[in-house]
Amino acid sequence: MRYEVFDESVIKKDPAYRTQEHMERTYREVTRPSAEERISLNDSLSPEFLSCSWADKTLRFKFKNRPWMQNTGGNIHGGMLASVCDMAMGILARYMKGSADCVTVSLGVDYMRKVPADVDLLVESRVEKAGRNVYFMSARVYRMSDLKLAVTANATFM
């Protein structure tokens, strides 16, 4: 299953660009599976779009916990938690930049609670500051079972 990547040449030409409606439509398209056979980490994580806010510059995804994401202790592996943060912040940064040419420059992750094997994730990413070429982002991961904060992350994208 492959997820669509929005076409940067279309984004800025759309008269609705930088509106709530355009943002919602874009994220629904990004998380829609395509027929391609190529499998990547992003495909395997399979984000489920929940909401976004143009006014607040936020994006929310749900990630289902899968057995391959677990460490030997039966919790979600820290690398998976870092990956969902990077993915959620990166997709929002790409949208803000209006280009698919957006890369992670730095990523910091703080683990506050374990996430057991049977618990799905709610991930919210936020634009802290958007410059012309550099975007400062943050993310929070909540356990869906009790909505307790499990992970915080900060990243810089260019």
C-alpha cells in the first residue's frame, strides 16, 4: 500500500492554497493508499488523517499499533515513536513550504510514558515558527487508551 504525495506544482497554483479547506483536502489525499507496490516506512505506518487547522497550524493523525512496531518488552519501540513524530511534523512542514522538497535537519524526542502493545497513538504536530526556508515544528504523542501524553518531539525542517 502506497500513500499519495501531494504534487508541489499543484499546491501553490490552487487559489484555495493556505485555507482550511485546501489543507484538509491535501491531508486526505496524502493518506489515501495508491496501487503502487513499493513499500516504505511511511506506508507501513499507515497514518489515519483526523484533522488539521489552518488557523492553529496543526495536524492530527492516528497511528494503529502493529506487532512489528513493538520492542522485546511488548511496548512500541522508541524508534517507531520517533518516526511517527518525524512523519507528522514533516508532512505539515511540507504543506507549509508548499513543496515536497522538505527534509528533517534536526529531531529531538523525549519519552515520557511507555506505549503498550495494544494501544494506538494520537499524534499532533504544530508549526512553532515558519520562516522562508526553515520550519520549527513540535509534536505530541498521546496514548489513545487514556489520552495521556507519552512523547514530545521538536524538529527543524528545511
